[in-house]
Amino acid sequence: MEVSFFYSTAWRSRTQRAKMFFFEVVSVVETMRSSGGVEHTVSKVMPPKLMFSAFAFSLAGDPNLSSPVHRQRTRGRFLKAAAEGRWFLVGHLIGEWPYLATEADDNNRTALHQCAALHIAGSQANALLVALYQGGASIEAKDAEGRTPYDLGDQAFKALVCQIWGLIPDLFADPEVWFDFWDKSSNGILEPDELIPALAAAYNAGDLARQWIETYVHTHYRELVHGAALTKATMLGDNGLLHLLQSSEELIALRAREDAGSSQMPAIFRTEGRKLATAFDKAALEAFTVRVDDLAQRHGWRPGRPAPNSARALEVRAPFAGGSSDPIARLAVAKEMLAWTFTKTTALAGRDWLAGFKVAFKGGDDVGIDEGGLTKAWAQEIAFALWADDSFFETKSTGSFFKTDDSDDLMLHCFHIRAESLYRWTGRFLAYCVYHGCVLDCPLCPWVFRWLVRVTEEKSRAPPELRALAGDWQLPSGEVMTISGSSLFIRPEEDARPLEVPLSAREGRIWAQLKGNLVSAVLQGASLLWTNREVWTRCAESGHAPVGMPSWPDTPEGNDQLLEDLATMDAAFANSLWRVHHEMPASDLQWLTFSYAGIELEAGGDDIEVDEANKGRYVRLCCQAALLQQAQRGMQAFAEGFFEVLPQEITVGCPADTFQWLLVGDDEISVEQLDALEALVIPQGLVPKHLSDNAAVVECARWVFRTARAGSGKFRSRLFEFWTGSSRLPQGGVASIAPRPRLQVMVQAARPPSAPTWEIHLQDGWYNYDSSTAADMTRAMDAGQASVEFKVRENRYVVDFTTMVQVNLRTGARREVRRTDAPEEEVADAGGGGGSPLSPACIAGVRRIETWPAPRLPEGHTCGNELWVPLCDSEEQLSRSLTLSVMNFEAGFALA
């Protein structure tokens, strides 16, 4: 053994050498061959110039310092380790002998080929590939079959080597070139399957981080790209994807979290469970609302007009007059209103709801013609009755949800009702609110509304042969079966949950598993002829049409959508299940069994442990149990009632959160939305209509909006509720508010003062001058002239304003004249007089209504979406009055 101190040059990179000093303990190994042909080794101390080492901390690594035999053995060990996927050993050897990166086996495969073929993953992948790159490994090297490492690798490997070998541009240094590189289809759009590997490469993501990115893109793609697709313009625009990636701490921390090992990935699903509508979503919402408006117009409804004659009168208990000042009293009255409404409408069919109601309040001060305002106030109070406490719904982390199927009896005001009956009626009620564009405080879980869209998607995927059979069918025994989408529903008992049987269509026939036998049927006229000799007859009218169950494809995209849907009901549980699938180690998985909330997910589930092989199935079954089985009867009844009013066909193609967006609206009133409201109101929504272009009226209206912009978010929401009865904007923006908002400045047109009259005293009395001469005399006198001269026929006359005498210049005859001005109140009315702020003084051609002096407080009249304000003397005066009214009114009831 010998200890030496020497100077060495070690490779740090392909272009930079790091000079380092080393202490080495060197044992020189030589191979000796005995006379008998048996190899053995001996050790001896060698001169410093022949030193070599196999210790990891020696970076001398010059193959010329080792014997050929040792080099060959090292090469063999290295290639064998690479072929067996022993990546730590490969990294150890390549660290000492960088030249091994270019070595190939008998099949001309390098270590880089093996990394690609064996799908190297995890945190060591990046470090090992960097070492191979620095050692000179070629991504273009071909094996005996002509394949390069790039050809053998999966998408994650390809993205990583492209990043390390410098084959792709940097996302943040050259985003435009980066976009073009990953746009493999060259269609100007980065689809999700292109964006996932692109982001994984940009963040040097390992296996777990790449899975996180995949799920994140699957569930947030539209939010990330602000629409339907990621184009270069949307990526580089203001608040585009590039800005998000540069500022997102979650995405930046992905790599560090994975390398830390014990740290969890960031939570993918938001705890609030509610998403914002993108521009693409809003376009789809607008198309849906057009279809709903067409449906309403076919039944005689017009925005801002009284209910049609076909509408039913619906007189209900009036809202609590104190509004939100006493929530307990308000809730008691609201539940009484709910009881009245439920009793009068629960037996009505969907077509009766479409014909609509003329709402009237009994026993209160709120009266008037229902032009949408009373309906809106009624809807808000019904919503308050349903969700202000837990009498009818349970509370989840993301909102209210139906009570479990074993909660069959509910108390409504003073009588008992079946839970399914109330939930079916609630579905009709919320569909009616969508039908009339009512925005209300509805705290139902977003999953409740997504359910409606998911079952519609499921039904739309049914083959045409099955869609043609939709409806009720009567059996010879008198039983009634219902076909909806790709499902057949059988009611074993009147009150029992319908059994769902899958249907399929092929070879011109439909197929089903009935009573344990596979049977088929063919449609002939209005009858279904089954191979078991049963004949089903189509019913002329169908009752409650059962709604099929949604399904999710068992694919990465389908599983991610399933978790996303679960997050709209329980985001924490969705995040937990994602970690079970992708993060939880096997030692922890074994503590889980195939059960959820005490219910076996499959037969014998309590005895089936979760492991690496079955954890994907476990996650799917947990999601489906949480979404579909907790309150199945309530969900089904709600959906049935909803689609009785709004036909399921018009909801095809809607975004998943359509109904939540339409019913809940936007609870933040931005400056941009105020600008849009101002443009909508001024001048088209100003009242009085004939004074909408009057300067004083317009200026007063603009004071209202300047006050709103200067106010807080709370003030804006309160102002909007004061004005329209709802603190939330419809999802379609101010343009979708119905009736159209109006702003009435309480003024009337000022009467113009009568022109002064001029008279001359003749022998038999006073006579008026003609209007032309009188006007000339008025102008001259008002201009300060001492006299005026005019000609009548052949005579010329002069009127002296000092003596008020007319002189005939030809004859010298003199006549007395006089001027009579307009009454003083007319002069004041026209702005020619003074007056205190309390007087009906005229401003710019208008005058205050006597009962609306400047100090009077503004009023909100929500039945017609009207705001009434006085004509104030200054912007400060109006701002004080408006703020006082808005911040002190009692919410929760409509003014007449």
C-alpha cells in the first residue's frame, strides 16, 4: 500500500475542467498466470506514475492509468449493471470512468440505450442522464437493430433527454420556439397530451412529479389556457400560461418536493370545489341561455313583461318585512312560504312549470305586477328556506348535499313529507330558476349540478337505436319499464329505487340481461318484440323518467375526471385518493381494504387488502361510491324533477358547471362590470325616457356609478342587491339581467316660461301686438335699448321704453303701451329664479318632483330592477345619501 499526494484534472463538464488535489490509497492489482493456467492476483506497490484506483472518491478516471485487463473488467461490470437496471451502480462507475458512457455491448447498445429500454424513472433519472451526457453519450447512436435511445424511450425519457442534450429550447428563455417544438401536430395548439410532456421536461420532473402534472393538466386544462385550447397567443398574452408558470410556486416546487422523498406533492384539487368560467365556457353558456330563452318564448314569456295569460296564479306567504334584521324570524316565514308553494305546485307536471306562475304575495306590503321581480324575490326566499339550516340538506366541505337514503321523512313547516318528494320538487324549482334567469344564494355542492351534465353526456352517448326507444313501456303484466339512454330501469316496488339494467344495440336489435337470461328485441311500430316472447307497448305518456348513472372511462383521463368530479363534493378526499394511487408506499397501502364508509366496495371487500396491483381499482370504486351511492335516491329524484322542467336535450354540450354558474352567478362586482352596467343604463336605461339625454339627468346618473367605483366590494354587492334584489351578477354579465336595469332620476321637464305680452291702449281698450312685433320689442328692451322703431303698413312707429309710449312718426299720435311678463313660478320653473335646495328649482331644463327634494334617500325597487335617486345639488350629496341607503337597508325582501 502507498499513500500519495498528487495533482489531478477531473471532468466537471464537457467544456470545463476542475483542478483538484487528491490523497489516494492505491493497491495495484495485477493478474498473474501460473504454469498450470490458473489466474491469481498479487498486490505490490507501484511507482506514482502508474497509480490507479477503483474508489468512488477518486476522480482521476484516466483509463490509460489502469491495466487493459482492469479496464475490460470494469467495462463488463458497467454494461452488465446497465442491462440489469442497477442505476446506482451505473452512476457510481460513470462518475469514476466517464469514458464508459460511450461503450457498447455486443448488440451495440450503450448504457443510454438501456436507460431508454428499461424506462429509467424517479429522481435518479435526471442525474444519471446528465452524467451520461457529460461522458459523451450520443442520443443518435444506433444498436444492432438500428434503433437509437430516443427510439426506445417513452415520452418522459424523450422529454428529459431532449432537455439535457439541448435538443429543445428553454420554456422561459425562448417560449415561442418552445411552443413550436412541442406542437407535434403543427396545428398551432398544444393539446393536453402535448402539454404534459412539455411541462414535465421544462421542470425536469421525475416520475411522481410527471404524474402530478398529468393529472393537473387533465383537470385544469381549460383554466390554464383560458378557453378551449392553448394557442401561442393565449400562452404569451396577459395572464396567460407563461405568466402562470413563472409565478406558480406549486409548479416550481414540484422537483424539490419529489427529491425530498417524504414530502407530498402539492394538492391538485382546490378545497373550495368551485371553478371559474373561462371565455370558452361563457360562450357555451350563452348558447345554452339562447336555447332556454327560445323555450320560454314558445310558452309566452318575454323578459321585462308581465307573465303571459297561460301562467298560473301563485299566491304565497309574503316575505318577512324585516329582511335580514332577524334571521330566525325570516327563516320561519320563508319556510311557511315554502310550504305554501310546495303544496300548490308539487302535483304539477313539467309542462305546467314551463307555462309558469304569476307570483303574488299575501299578507305583506310587497305588491305589484309580476314582471320578474316578484318571481325573483320568491325564489330568493325559497332558497333561504331550503338551505339556511340543515333541516332538508346535509353540509359537506363544498356545500349542501342530499340526506342519505335512510332519511326518508322530513318536516316541512308543520307537516311530514317524503325526502324524495321534496328533492324532486327542488329539482323542478331550480330548473324554473334557470328558466327565468334567477340568481340566488344556492349552496348546493357543485357535484349536484355536475351530476345533471354527466348523466346528459352519458345519455347522449347512447346509440341512435336506443335514443329512439326512450320513454315508458308497459309489459303484459301491467308493469312499466323505462328506457333512458343506454339503461333500462325496472321498478320492483312503487317506492323502491329503480334497478338499472345496461342496454346495448347491435345488428338492428337491442340486448339486455333480463331475469338471468340474455335476450334481444326489435321495434315494430309502437311495440318491442322480445325473444322471450314478451311484447312491450310504448306508453302514450311517461311519468318520472329515471335518470341513468354517469360513467367514467377507465383511462388516465377518465380517472382524473372522476377525481375532479369527486373534488367538487369533497376536495380533501379527492387529493387523498390521488396520493393513494401515486404516492402512498406499499407498506401503507396494506392497511387499506376494499371498503368505504362501512360499505364493501366489492364482494368480500373487507378482507381484500389494497396493494400496488389493485390500488387503481380501489381508487375508482371509492370515487364512485362517494359520488353515486351516498344519497342515490335523492340525487335521482332531484335530476328527474329538474329534467321534467328543462328538457335534457337542450343541455347537451354544456360545460360541467353550467347550472352552478347560472344559478349562483358572480359574487364579485368588478370595475369592468360596473363600466358595462353604466354603458347599459346610460342613456337607454334612464328614466324619464324623454329626459334621458338631459345633461343634468345624465350627470346625476354618472355620479351613481362613480360612487360605486369608489366603494368597497361589499358596498358594490349591497348596491346591486339594493337595485336588483340580488347581490350576485348573472354569469352572462350585466347584459343578461332581466328585466333590464333602470335608473330613475326623480325629475320632470321644466315648463318653458311664456313669452312676454305687449299691448297697446286704443280707444276701446287694450289690444295685443302681433307676435313678431312683440318679439322685436322684447329683444330690444331686454338688450337694454331705450327704444325700438318698426314699420306697420305705411306708418313708422317708435316705442319709448322709458315712458312706455308709442309715437306715430308721421302723425305724431301717441299711445300708451305695456309689457306683461310670465308668472314668477314659471320663471323659477324654467331656471330663471332662485330657490333653496328644497324648492322645485329647475336645473338645465328639468325640475325636481316636489315629493323628491335633494336630501331624500334613494330607493331600490327590485321588482323592476329600478334605482330611484333624487336630483342632488352635488356629487358629494348624492354619494352620502346613496351610501346611507345601501349600507342600512334590510336585505332579503323586494320593494314594490
